[in-house]
Amino acid sequence: MKVTLRCLLYNPSNEDFDLISGMMNHFCKAKHFAYKRLEENRFTEGFKIHELSKIVSENYGLNSRQSKDAVEQARQTMISKVQLLNLRITEYEGKVEKLLKKFDKGVKLEQRHGIITKLDKRLRKLCTYLTHKTNNTLPSVIFGGKENFYKRCKGTISNEDYQLRRNNQFVSRGDKTKKGNPNLRIVIKDTNVYLEITTLESTKTDSRLKSDGSFTKSKITYKKILTPIYIPQKLMLESACYKNGVEFIKVKPQYTSKIGLYKYCHQYGMDVHNGAAMVIARRSYGFKEKVPKLYKGFFKPIPIIKDGKLTYTNTTYSNEWSNWSNVSARFKMILQKDCYPGFIIKNRKDIRDMILA
């Protein structure tokens, strides 16, 4: 079972922030390197991904699991590019065919230039994608996004800012044999929730010469840090429901408290919060909340004078929420300072006389 839980790092220390930023920087550079090697050896016989993982681990100081995750992220990116190339070809073939059909039906003289320009642009795009398909190549990937790349080219953002936007990701997969995720896991201590992250702390080089004439490898040390995190309760509830096989349905919350107060609280002896919960439950089953007959007096046409003439405005709407908004506004207008849940629940039946008055 795969569960994704979004959270926010809560006020990490400067030291922890630097370690996390360094870890993301190393991971993203490793992913970019892996993508380039995978693209170069896409059709090379005898190329093995696990050998690439070892090279990534040695070059970027990542442990074996982190390097495998970086290579996997690069592999998934390449698969997406292959699928996207086929989709682009199909898309632009349809666009070109659509424009050609316009010419068959006949085009006004003043529209010809614009359509020809559009057709030329789409044909060039289609030719570019077909060339990639024919040559077994892929369109270039801009890690960090085109928008940030163009901003950097124009000089609107600094190189440091661009690198932060480009290298701001760290992915770690869990493993059942490791009882979760050894590099990135949620830890609960004394009712507080923390994120345990394995980061690259330092690289020490031993300059001693070996008997074969080579130097000893660099010694890399790792550090596990605990940083507080904030997880919204809604996400925790959704995750708990998913793990325990409980259906979790999201509904729109508009006017649930008002509907519960005006319609169900007096009838079932509930407070306004339980009334709102009842409306949410009914909404999840697809039930509509019609305005009770008791409040029909709220929907009498309102006389207004417009341009010196007496007219009546319609206050009944086809939209359910608009009707309840009207009911709420009329309650506030009639009850004024008494328009609070306790008064409405206690005097619901007497409100009819107030409406008709």
C-alpha cells in the first residue's frame, strides 16, 4: 500500500537547513547526471542500471539507496518524455489536420494570413517531434522548468536563485525489509512529530598512497537529523482512513453550518456543529437541501422603485446555495442582534410570525 503524506518543516535550525539544502543539491545533480547517462545509453546493449547507481554513489557521495532513488527518478523522467513525445505527435497531427480542413471549406481573405502563419508554426513543431521519433532521440529536458530557465537567461533572477529552484528536490523510497524508509521517515516522540532525514554531513579525503599507486577513496559521513514538521489534520485523517479501509469523501463546505442551524438543529436537538456535520454527511450521499416551507415567506418578491417605477425583484433562485444565502441574509435583517444560534434554535417555530409580520 502506497501512502503519500504532505507536511511542512517547522522552523528548522540553520544547521539543519544547510544540511537539507546540501542533500537536495547532491540528489538533484545526481539525478541530472543519471538522466544524461540513461539517455546516451538508451539503446546500448549490455548497459546495466545497477552499475550506473554505483557510479552515481561514488561521484555524488550518496549511499546506495539514495543513488538508486536518483537513478529511478531519472528513469521515470525519461519514460515520461518518451510517452510525451508520442502524445505531442498525435496532438500536432490533429491540429494540422484541423487547419487543413478549414482551407477545404473555404477561408475568408482577411483570415488567410493568420491561418497560414499558424499552420506553418504547427508544421514546424510536428516536424521537430517526428525528427526525434525517427532518430530515436528525445527533446531536451530543462530541470527546474522553462520559466525559471528563461528568467535566468534574461537576468531577472540570479544564478544562486536559479540553482535553488533547480535543485530543490529529494526523493526516498521505502522498503518493507527495512520497516519503512531508512533515509526519510516520520518519527513521533513525546506527542511531537518529527521528520528523520539522512543527510550528507562531510567528505573526508585520506591522502595516503596505496601500494598500487592510487590514493585511498574519500570517506563520507552521514548524519540523521530530526526536524519538527506540521501535518494538517485533514491529511492525517485522510491517511488514517486510507490505511484502515474507511471511505473518505470530500464535499464542498459552503453553507453547511447555516443549513444545519436553520433546518436540523431544532428538529433533532443538536447544536450548530452537529447540524453542520449532518449536512456534510447528507451532501456526501448526494442529497439536496431544499429550503423548508417555514421560510417560504423569505422568497416573496421585494418591491423596489427603479427609474420612477414600482417593480418586484425575484428572490427565488435555481441555485441551492443562492437560496440559503438569501435565507441567511433575511434572518440577519429581521432578527438583527438576536441572530445567533441559541436564539434561532430555541425560537424556530416563532420565527414564522416574524417572517409574515
